[in-house]
Amino acid sequence: MSITGIILCGIVIFAGISADAYERKTSWPQLQTSDNSSYTPSTLPEDISIIWDAPFSGIARGGLVVAKEGAFVAGDSVVTCFDLHDGSVLWEHDVGADVMNTPSVFVDHVFVGDNAGTLHCIDTRSGEQVWEERYTTDPGSYSDILIADDSLFLCTHGTSSVVRIEPDNGDVIWRYDTTIQVLGYGKPILHEGALYVTTVTDGVLCLDADTGEELWHHVDPEQRLGNFTGCPVFAGGILCAGTINDVFGITPTGDTAWKFDTQDKEYKTVSTHDDIIYFGIYNGEYAGDLFSLDAATGEILWQSALLYSSPSDFFETDRIISGIAPTVTPRSLLVSVRRKDGSGAIYIVDRGDGHIIDIIEGLKGSIREHIPVVDGRIYVSVCDGNNGHVYCLG
């Protein structure tokens, strides 16, 4: 299954079971899927070859998503929809300012936020603007968008707020304003009627998802509970999330259940399935290692040395891109790697013990945000300088 000199883009799919399982097999409409798990029920094909690749102009500050209408990515201010069959451009839409997050798709609409503080709703079929609204200042920006309970949930920067929005018209359902810097990296998570928001410096906020009322705010300075850097996940009844230094397990009532010191000082985000979490390490003592932890206890299930990375010479050795959660399939993990020459690679790793199954080499740029897998195809967006590529493999 080795491939040399190509870039990936993807999401995996099977025939329907539950509505959620069907969506996971036929689309990957938001960053790290709806529960932030980065899990797909699709398995990888035995032999992978390039199906199509398509260039786009501009810097992609977010990743790519896949829906029935196409693959969506934003380069600078332009949102592009690519045909899933051959990679041809179906439409382009210029929102007028740089897009700062990964697009999110709900029904027939794709949503992006720009750095002028405007949220845009675009028709997925025509590329025409449906509505635009400003929920923060200019300049301002937005977190990645959580789509759940037929609503959009997002955090704003400029004014620091958490907002629940009606996707059809942009009306505000509720708004929670705070002095806490809620916008970091990734997006919130909805679990059993509560919205959990990780913050940059002030721990975790828990809000009532129906009303926006604060249920609790957990800060634990001694545990370094700040500088959250990725999407939180729920696994084993515990909220798990990465910070600059550590990975934390937090109970649904806001108490610290466990802390895993990664010996790292770089962005981390986790993925999960079957009450196990996965993450890679960029630098420090464990640089180049991939971890599997029991989500309920924080205990190490396995630790795999994928790369022999220098703890501190960041550009002299290959690196796991720890800010990208591994994609989880039924049997394997897809781990994003940046080679020292600037090219990208994807390590395919066994979920059971962390051994390397295969390596896909030669991606011509840095992988962005996540690796969707849909209908047995892998989709990846990459950036090399001021331009990017979307690749589809299967």
C-alpha cells in the first residue's frame, strides 16, 4: 500500500446503519467529525493509488471537508468546491477576506468565517451566497464550527463569545459573552445537553446547550489547565483534551480526573474510539512518539516510536504534526508527518499496538488540519508556500 510522490485527501464510508454511522461513511462535513473523534467506520483499500489531484491558489489556514456535493477547501479568501469524481472545480466563491477556519457543511450550506469578523453561508450546489452575518468585531475571527442539534456552535475572537446560530438564516439562538479568551484551536463539543468549550488561558467552560447558561468553569492553575490547543473529545465518560504541555482528562462536572505530561511544548489534539484516545508528540522527550491512552484513567496502553525526532532541532528531523488528530479507522490510524525537507507523509499505524503498517510518502506540502476518509477514499489538502493541492486516493 506504499505510494511515493503524492498527496492525500479523504474520508471513509460504508452503507448505512444509524444516521450517524451513515453520515460518517458518506461524508466528513466538519473538522474531526461531529463528535471531534476523527473516527470513520470505513476501512482503507488494500492498494492505494492516486485518483485525482487538484491545485488551488492561496494559503489554506484550515482543512478540507467532504459532502455529497463535493470537497470544500478555502485558500486565502476563496472557497472552492471540487468534484469528488475527477477533482474538477465546480465553483469558487470569494468571501472578500481570508478564511481562518475549516469549512463546515450542513444540509445544502457550507459555512466559513473570515478575519474581518464575518460568517458566510454559501449554497453547496451553486456557490452563491445565502447569507452573511457578523458576530464579532472587524478584525475578528471564529473557531472551527461545530454542527450539532441542527445548529451552529462557534467561538469568536474580537469580542470573546460563544454563539449558537440558526443555520438557515444566521439568527442568534443564544450568545454567551465573557472576558475569557475562548478562541484557541479546534471547536467545542456537545455532550448530553452540555456544550464544553476549552479556552486559551482559563480552563474549561461548560454551558447549557439549550440556553447558553454557564453550568461551571473549571480552572486549575497547579495542573497547568490552560493553553488548550485542539478539539476536546468525550471518551470513557471523560472529557479529554490537549494543551501546550499536557493531555487532560476532566469529569463531566469539571474535576481533573487525570493529567498526562507529554514533555512537549507544541499544539496537540486527540482522536478517539472505543474509549481510547490517540495523539502524537512533536518535540521534547517523546518527540516522534504516538500514544494510546485509556480515556477513563489516562494510563498508557501503548507507545510507538514512529520517528526518531530531535527533541529541539525542529527543522533538522522529521516531525509528527501533533496539532492534527490521527484519523481513526476500524483497524488503523492515519498520522500526519512533516518531513525535514518540507514534504508530507502519512503513517498508517495499527490501532492495536502502534506498529507501522505502511507509509505514504511524498506529499508536496504540509498537511492541513485532518485527513478525511470517505467511501474508501482518502482526501487531503496540503499547502506549499502560497498554494495548495487537494488529493484523492483510493
